[in-house]
Amino acid sequence: MSLSFAELLAQDREAIVQELTQAVKERAGPSYAAVPPDQLRPRMALVVEAVQRSIAEDAPAVWEDFVARSVQQRVAERYAMDEIQALISLLREIVLRRVGRAYQDEPEQRIASISQLEELAHRARLRAFEVYWETYEEQMERQRRTLAELSTPVIKV
């Protein structure tokens, strides 16, 4: 019997992290490209760990919570939404290749694993957009209030 999807991710974790780090650095956009590899790699390890844990525990909320926290951090660092979406797409692409190779002779396991991955990728994209928009609106409101305070004339009494 072959490995479960969660076991496959655990077994290939380091290789996935390495490939994801390189792909994100090269293809996810200028914000990620500017991060030194020794700082980017631990971030990508957390991404892979969150996916693996979510699948192992059959708990999509683990992944969604991770995505929400990560997006809030990236917005604070002024990452663009397309860069965040690119990371999700690259992760999906890398894991799909691994699933295809690992389960090439097991169509049922391949289909089940791909379905799980596609569901997580879909949830991540939706959650990323929601959190990005909410966080962006909060930042704009704070800036609007600050500007209003600065624009208010001060009258000495």
C-alpha cells in the first residue's frame, strides 16, 4: 500500500520547501524576490507544514487560519495580492507534480489527493482575498483618520 497524501507531504517536505522557495523567489513577484533566501525558506517551510497538517488532521480550518495570519503580515509588508495568489498557485503546482508521480499507478489515490489539494487551494485563494481586502480597508481607514487629524487646523487659545 502506498503512502497517504499527508504521509507523502511529510516525506517530501524538505524537497517541497526547497522547490517552493526557489519558485517563489523567481516567479511570485518583486516583494518575494527581495527577501533573502535564508529568510524566505523558513516562511515556505511554514506554508508546507500548514498544508500537511491540515491534510493530516482533515482540518481545512488549520490551513485557512494560517492563510489569514500570513496575508495580514504580507499586507503590512505591502505585498501585492497577485504575489500572494502566485505563492498559492506555485504551491499547488509543485504538490500536484509530486502527487502525479507518487500515485501514477493509483488513480483513486491520485484523484482523492488532487481533490483535497484543489479544495485547499480554492479555500486559500478565497480567504487570502477576503483578508487582503479587509486588512487593506483597515489600513486605508487608519490613514484617512490620520490625514484628517493632520488636516484639522489647530487654534491656539
